[in-house]
Amino acid sequence: SQIKISGVDSKGKTREVFIKVEQPKSAIIDPFAAKTVPEVLVTDCNDSDAKRQRVELSLEKGGPKIDSVIPPLTRAIFVGARRGSGSSDDATRYGRLEIEKREGILVEALKVIEPRLSRVAVVARGGEAILYGDVGSGRLLPLPIMGEGMSRLATIIITLASTRDGVVLIDEVENGFHHTVLKAVWEVISQVARQLSVQVFATTHSL
């Protein structure tokens, strides 16, 4: 059995998504495992232009493993519920924005939380690249030091800017933000998403 989801876009093109559980075509048999051949959750997508995407999700000892067997039709990035970031992923994506001279998108967005911010830079420390910001204090400061909201919004905006014409999924979007800035945060997310034609799916536990 399988789940089928189908739709038609504004241009009349159709797309179908099939979600099903399959046995893997090949597997390493572990005689000590409770289940020697784990099942795989498969998402199979195709559209009227004969384009296809297939993603397989399996649970392994190290955690979930996702294999994009056939490259995706639409670029999509998931932003987890963890508060803040400062991760090397953010720094890497921001570095690409700098190369494309689009770093201003992040700086302007972060001003809704820290109006004094004039620039953001990638700094390598301890073998890891981290985002730093200039707020006129005489030296650059790591974004996480400026508060959870700064890191969280930076992650969201960098992800949006890296996913032009794609999809961004944000879990617990309110995490790290004080309720007084949520309206401004939503406005800047909407502005950047519309500017770059990104569709945002967000979950929340907040009213």
C-alpha cells in the first residue's frame, strides 16, 4: 500500500508524490540485530514534464539516513527546532552569498533585532567557521553572543537566501525569539521569501 498526493500548479502542470514502505534492494545482514533487513520509507515524485525524484529514508545505528536516489525536482532545506545556530553550515552558505555579493540580505534582516549591525563576517576559530557581527563595539562579536534570536534569524535568512525558487521548512519557528519581535521577524521572513520566490512551511507551538 502507499499514500498518493497529487496536485496541479498555476500553469496547469501536474505533480504526484507517492509515499510507501519498501524492503531495500540490498542490505548488510546483521545476525545480532532484531531486524536483519530494515524497511525503507520511500518518497517518489514525478511531474507532467517527465521529471522524477526519489528519496529513501532508513533508520540506522547512527540515526536516520536519507539517500537522494534521484536528484530533487525542487531545492528544499529543513531548519530544525534547535535554538540559535552559529554552525559551520550557516558560515558555508553565507560565504556563498558573499561570493555572489548578496550578503546584504542577511545584514538588513538582522537589523530588526540589532539595529546597530553594520556587517557580518565569517571567522575561522578552532577549525570551525563561525559568523561574527559588527555592532560598533570596536571588535567583531560571535552572533550567538548577541542572543538566541540573532543566531536563529541568521540561520533562517541564510537558508532562504540559499534556496531561491525552492522550499524551506522551519520547525518551531518561534524558538529563540522574544514575543515582542515576532511580528518584525515574520515580516522580514516574508519579505525575503517573496523576493527570492521561496515557499516557507513553518510549525509552531505558539499562539
